[in-house]
Amino acid sequence: MNVLLTIITRTTLLVAFIMVMIAGVVTITPKYSQWRGLERQRQEMLRRIDYKQNEIKVLKEKQQRFKADPEFVEFVARQNRRARPGELVFVFESDTVGQ
């Protein structure tokens, strides 16, 4: 009788342990998938932050050039078809549409 009780107790504990393990796996799997998705979003956001920080750096460099380099200011003004008072600007555009 004592041996039978030991076998039943061990079997019950083994089944309970297996059920707890299965419940853990079933509970953790969706959370792991959610975590992976959030990690991908995080990496994408970090990539965007790096891109924007680089854009800000380039704009600050241009801003400094506008403050310190009059030739650069004139170059940008000419690109935007600006002229000094009294100047006449001729704009020649290439005809690549018809070719």
C-alpha cells in the first residue's frame, strides 16, 4: 500500500509539473512575440533618430556657413535665381524633356 501511494504521489507531482510547464510556455510565447515586435519598432525608431540627428548636424553646418561665408550665401542665392539690384539674370535650362 505504501509503494502504491508513493507511485500515485510521484505521478501526480510529475503531471502537475508538466502542466505547469505547458501553461508557462503557452503564456510566455505570445509575450515573446510581442517583445520581438517592440524590439523591431525600437530599432526603427533609433534608426530614425540617428537620421534626424544627422539632418540637424548638416543644417547646423549650413547655418554656420551662412553666417561666416558670404560666397556660400551668394552661391545659394544664385541657385535660387536671386540677383543683386541692377543685375540682369539669364537662366538657361537644358532641354532634356524632348530627347
